[in-house]
Amino acid sequence: MDAHFDLLMDVVPQRQYGRKKVIETDYLPNFIKGGVNLVVLSILIGSMFLPEMSLRKALDQISALYAEIDESPDKIMICRNYSDIVKAQNEGKVGFILSFEGVEPLYNDLNLLSIFYKLGVRIVGLTWSRRNFAGDGSYFSKVREGKKGGITDFGVELIEKAESSGMFIDVSHLNDEGFWDVIKIAKKPIIPSHSNCRAIVNSMRNLTDEQIRAIADKGGVIGMNVCNIFTADKDEDGDVEHLVNHVDHIVELVGVRHVGLGFDFCDDFRKYIFSQNMRALSRKSFDVLKGHKSIEQFIKGLIGRGYTDEEIKLILGENFLKIYKKALK
């Protein structure tokens, strides 16, 4: 399973151009080739749409997914709980779970959370790399800003309501101050769905060793991100071997049961990425693994480091599934 994919960023405009069965045509073959049968789809709102259009854009993404499922009901389905995940696997379908990547669609209205829950959202990524009503995001590079903040009063209530509703919290993109607040507030395991190790690449988007230990102490799992700027300090080192270095580091710190996949494949979506948020990057970003069809290369990298079949199964999905089984309802 892949715990983070911005697929809907592409599906919505494709459907607006009049296409149908976008997932079945453009993505399902790669899922099948890579052996992927469960994918978390993020709801991410471009900064140019904030604040007025954030709710509309989120609903556009969800409605596009439902339309795709209606057109390919024998191949894909939405998963709202663990039973749905099992059903998708038994029926040979690819299952999708919806996740916020930043809660901008809620504005500061906590009542909207239950609506999104009914629509299938089960994971709450509190921030993208910017500030919102819940907290402050971790920017890709340093920006001019005032004093950083942690989780707001709205964010505290949001975390509590999300967990009591059968959702759980994703801390990827959250700043350090907010991260430690979540550790104190959250009762369920938390995940960074697509974050690597700061000890290897010193990016604010990566996790410190102390944060990795705190996530493990709460029973969380960390999804490995394939973006070169979070994988290696030099572009020439942007490869699978350097990605596996992050797996090794987490395993050495807290054990193999806290590693998963959150690839965040973006090469096909960069044409949609909002330049105002990426302008401070000193490096051109690219994926060190070329899509779901190439997961075999990652598995070979794990085998080369001596991981057993049982350990690889944990990394490929079983670790995240244990959290989903506990948290979702």
C-alpha cells in the first residue's frame, strides 16, 4: 500500500477536459504492475484557491473520485473502514482512502469535519507547508515569517473530534512546534505519511531522531518519501539506494514495525504545483523511484540490505494496516 498519493490533483482537470475512467486508464496498470492494492489519496488545495475556493476544490476532488468509481466499479472502490480494505483485496480491486493534506477546506468550522467523514475522509493531515487555522506547516526552505506557532485551539478540538470520530492524524508537513503538541494531544497512533529522516537530509520536512522515537512510542508508522530533496543532499545521490538509507536509519532507531510506504510520487503532477510555494527551493525536485510500476526496484534494495520476506511485508503494507485496523471505524 501507498500511504500518500496526489492522484486527484490530476484526475480533476482531466475530467474537466471531458475524459472518463482516468484512474482505470492512466493509473491502474501501474498499480497492478507494482502490486499495489491500497492507496491513500490526498485532498490538497492549491494556494491560489485559498481561502474562498478551498471547500469547493476539496468537494471537486471527492466528487471526481466517486465518478471514477461509478465508471470502474469492478476495479476500484473507496475504503471507509478495515472491512472495506479486506473486501477490496478479496475482490481484486484497488482500494482508496481519502485524506486531508491540510485542513483548509474546513476553514475554522469544526462542524464540516463530520460532512467530510460521511464522504469518506479518514485521515487528517493537519497542514501542508503553510499556516492554516489548525497550525503552522514546515516550509520546504526558510521563509520570512514571524514567530512560529504550534497547534491552535481550533487544532486541538479538531484532533480530539477526528480521533473520536474514527479518524487519525497525519503530521507530515507540520512544523516541529506543532508536532510536539500533537504528541501530547493525540490518543491514537499518529503517522507521518510521507516524511524521511532529518539525520540524513537536514530538511524541515524530514523527522528528527527524537521525533521518530516519539512516533514509535505512540505506535505510529512513517511512510518513505521518494522526492530527491528529502532523500539525499546531492541530486546525483537521488536514487533508490539512498532512499533505503532512510529505512535503515528508522529500523536502527525504533525497529522495522514503524516503516511503511508513502512515496508521494510527483513527477507527473509538477505541472500543477503552485510555483509560489516552491520558489524558494534551491534544487529541482524529482522522484528517485519512477512510479508505482517501479516498486520492484525498492524491494530489491531492501533485499540487498538483508531484510527478510517477513520484514519486507511489514514495510510494504502490514505496518500501516495495523494502524488502520485499530483507528478506522
